[in-house]
Amino acid sequence: DLENATQGRSHLSTQLTEIQAELDTAKQHQTQLTSQVAELEHQLENVSQSRSQLQTDLEKDLENATQGRSHLSTQLTEIQAELDTAKQHQTQLTSQVAELEHQLETVSQSRSQLQTDLENATQGRSDLSEQKSDAESELIEATTSESELSNKKDFVVSQQGKGDYTTISEALKNASSNSCIYVHPGSYQESLILDKSVEIIGETAAGIIIIESVNSSCIQMQTDSALVRGLTLSATGKHYAVDICEGELVIEDCDITSEDYSVVGICGNNASSVIRRCEIHDGIWNGIFISDYGRATVEDSHIFDNGTLGIGVGLEGKLVVRRCRINGNGAQAIAVYKDGIAKVDNCDLSGNSGGTLRLIDNGYVETKSDV
């Protein structure tokens, strides 16, 4: 029994030693695991801090990118607006160039026709000299008090048949110099050629007198002097509503427009006009165009809503404009170029897309009071 007990004790001691060794091994593993857990926690903390820093940097980068994008968008909008403005100016300049080319062509044709007329007049001068003595005797007999009264005869035009004629053209055909033609209200589809020194006066107290022309100007000036007053002139084709290439035309209290051209043209060495209390508007190009030594005095008038210039003065044309309003035009209120001269006195030149005044190629403007 003692021997068995001793063997059992030895066996238990061996088992206890093995268990103690396993316990020591487990403690070592526990220590290692604890160390690994601490290291992992430290690494996790570092990762969390790095993530937080990356998040902050990303938010800052995103904010900077958003601000940069907004700034670039603003710059792009400004550049686009400048580009649109440049395109508008280019379109206006193109229209002006086209108009000038057309007007130069018209002037060239007029000069050619005048040269031909001058040559014909020179050829016929000798024949007229031979007939002069006979004509003088006939003129003496014809110049009686009756003919003088005829020269001063006035006419009335009424579409309702209440006058001498139903059309203005008929009255012009039968009128003589110094006659006065009174026009009753109505719409007259006519183109009037003023080849005599007459006065055409609209009787506006009873209504509006409209003269509308499609294939030519409403009024073509071809005499030394004439006057029109109280008319509404509307050209619908590629023509001036009023075309003055010679003589002096006085225009008073008229409403004038041209749907597909400049409204009033005063072009030529002997061309001039006095325009008072008129409205000149809605021309596809200029309200008034003065060129080739033409002259104009414009007073107390309103020039507005024309496609390019309110008034253009070029090629040594001369303009005097007083107490006028020139507003709402597609380019400048007044442009003066190629030795043109303009005197502007006490006018309102505000509200035009291209500003108030423009000077090109030795153009000159003299201003008084506010413009």
C-alpha cells in the first residue's frame, strides 16, 4: 500500500508539474495576446486620427474646388456677355457698311445721271439760244394777270371727292410753282415727286393723312424748294421715306418711318432740309442720313427706335440739331465721320445702345448745354 501510495503520489506530482507547465505556457500566451491587443488598439487609434485628418483635408479641398468653380462660372458668364456685345457691335457695323455701300452706289448713279443731264443741257443750249427771241415775244404775250393768278392757284385733294382731285399726284401734275395743295384725311398709296416749288399741307384737324409707298420713296425732292406739313409718311420697301438729292425741302409736323431702310436721306451737294417738330422712327438703319455735302437743320423733333444711328453725318455733310430728343436707337444717337460736321444744341441723347456721340475719320461735333 505504501508503495502504491508512493507511486500514486509520484504520478500526481508529475501531473501537477505538467499542469503547472501548461499554466505557465497559457500565461505567456495571455501576456502575448494582451500585448497584441494593446498594439492593435494603438494602430486603430492612429488609423482613426488619419481618417479624421483625411476627412478634414477632403472637406477643405472640396470647398476650395467649389469656390474655384463658382469663380470660373462667373468669369465665363462675363466673357459670354462681352462676346454677345461684340457680336452686336459687329452686326451694327456690318449693317452700316452695307448701307454706306448702297448709298455710295446710289450717289454714283445719281452723279452719272446728272452728268448725262448736264451734257444734254449743254447740247440743247445752242438750240435754246436760237429760239430765245421767239420765246421772249411769246412769253410777253402769255404773261398776263390771268397767268399770274393761275400760278398761285391752290388745290384741294380729297379721296371722298370733296376737292379738286382724289390723289395728290394728280394735283402735283396740274399745279404750277408756288401753288399750295391741301390734303384731306385718308390713306394715299402714292410716291410723290416734287419737281415744282409747291406746298403740300395736311388738313389734320379732321384726321390723319397717310402717304404710303412700296416701290419708291414717299417723297422725292427734285426742285429748288418745297414744303410738306402735317403728313404721315411710311415707306415699306428698300427706300428712304423722304429722299432729298437736290433743293431745300422744309418738313414740319410729320410722322416719318421706313420699314426696310433709313428714314430720311439728304445726300448731294445741293441737297438740304429743315425739319421741325417731326417724329422720325423705326427705320431699319438710320433715322436721318446726311452725306456728300448734304445739309440739314433739325429742330424740336423726336428721333427714336431706329436700327442703328439716330443721325449719321458723313462725307462733309453738315448738321445743326436743336432741342431734339434722340433716344432708343440701336447704335449712337449721332455719328459723324469723314469730315462731317455737327452742331448739337440743348438735346437729349440718352438711352441709345451705343451711347451719345461717335466721331470717326476726322468727324467734328460742337455741343452746347447738356447732351
